Amino acid sequence: MELKEYQNKVIKVLTKYLSSLSDEKNKYVKLIEEHPDLSADIDFSKKAWDSSINTLYTQHSNGLKEPLPDFYLKVPTGGGKTLLACHAIDLVNKIY
């Protein structure tokens, strides 16, 4: 099944975010290994979002107060959200 133009655009933006997220997380892990006390002060997911998407970002954290990246796929009704979700899962597994 071939994706429509707007679906390809969503996948392209998601790929950009996940690549940036992966890079920022690697930097975060290295920094935390050297300076464990900084973990609460750094949000690698916000840095990745700002560098790739640059729109409003809402910070989330897990139970350990570590950054918890997330994203939402917003397309119109009948826009193929399930198909996009399948592609998104594949990208998360490959890139992040």
C-alpha cells in the first residue's frame, strides 16, 4: 500500500524527530555516566523536539523523573492513522 503525500510528510517529520531524539539521548547517556547528579536538569527529548519540530512541547517524565519522549500523529478522520501507526512503530524500532 502506497502512502499518500500528507502521510509521507508525517513520516518524514517523525523520522527527523526520532533521529534527533536518538542523537540527544546518546549525548544524555554519556553525560549522565560522567555526572549522575545532572539527570533531573536535562531533558533530551525537549532538545530533540526543539531542534527538529520547533513547536509547542509538553514535557513528561517517568517514575524516576527521567525524560519521557512522546509524540502524537494528528491526521484527519479517514487519514490512515492505523497505517501511520504501523510505520511509526517500525521507525521507532529502527531509529530510536
